[in-house]
Amino acid sequence: LEKVDTRLFDVVGTISDIGEKNACYDALNIFKKHGDAFIRAFETQIHDRFNNNPQRSKPAEPSFKEMTLSLVEDAALEDWLAFSDVSRNLELEYQEELNHLEQRLSVVFQTAIDKENNPFGPAAFSQAFQNALNEFTLERRALQISYSIYKDVLTRTLGSLYDKLNQLLLENGVLPELVQHTCSGLVFSGTA
């Protein structure tokens, strides 16, 4: 949260629109006043996702209502796109680490783990952050800055987290030999 405060304060100096400046100051006040509640909400989201033994569920068939974008507010769509983009980019960046982790977690949870139900996947962190952030009323500009900071922090920390989780599972005998898939469809065994 210190980075959010610092970044918001820095951005205020570059904004000429008084409404946007006020939105950033309001966000600063919210984060200072409710920062601990935000952190608890985020941690609870992650904790609950992990403790609810990840189950693989079939994607529900979209109803006619869900297929019409007229029901989706522009802001909600922007939020969803921002977090989806962050998740997708991180999934690509850490593809190998995630593949190893998902194989090992599949053994631990005794169900197929993939990007949709991985409790440590970028999508899980993005959803938890978005849900925690949605508990507070922030203006669009302040939300955009928060998203940017979130992306920076997550990008810097996920690689280390995945390495540590894979190492912990490996040290505890969870799939020391992994089956790896290449883009060409060939399969070979190896250690990770």
C-alpha cells in the first residue's frame, strides 16, 4: 500500500484536471484509512480460494442474457479486461513454472488443476485483488493507478513464489519427475 500512496501522490502532481486530482486525494485517504481492511479482504480471498479444495468445473453455457454486452457497464468491462490482460500476460511469462505447479497441485488436490482453478494462478490473485478493491469506492483514475501498481508488484513477485512453491512440493516428493509437453505435441519425461 505504500507504493499505491506514493504513486497516487506522484500522479497528483502531473494532473491538471481538478476532478482527477480530487479523485486521487480521495483514494489516498481511503487507502490510509482502510488499508488494513483492504489487505485483510485480499488475504481472505486468497485463503478461501486455497482452502476450498479447487474443483474443476465445467464452464456454464452462457444464457442469452449473458451474451448481450448491453447489460455490462463500461467500467465493469474495463476492469474485467484490465485484470484479464494482467492474468493472461503473467500466464505466458510464467508458463513453465505454472505448468509444473499445476501438475504438482493436481496430485496434492487429487483433481486436475489448470489456470481456471489454480489457487496460486495469476487469475486467482487478480480476482482477489479486484474483489478487495471493489469493497471501496474509488474513481476511475485512482482505480487505473491501483491496477498498474498491482500489475508491477505481481509481475515482480510471482516468479519467486512459483519457484518456492515448486521447490517445496518437490522437496516433499510431489512429482519429482514431470511430464512436459512441447508445442509440437511431443512428450518427454524430465526433472524440474
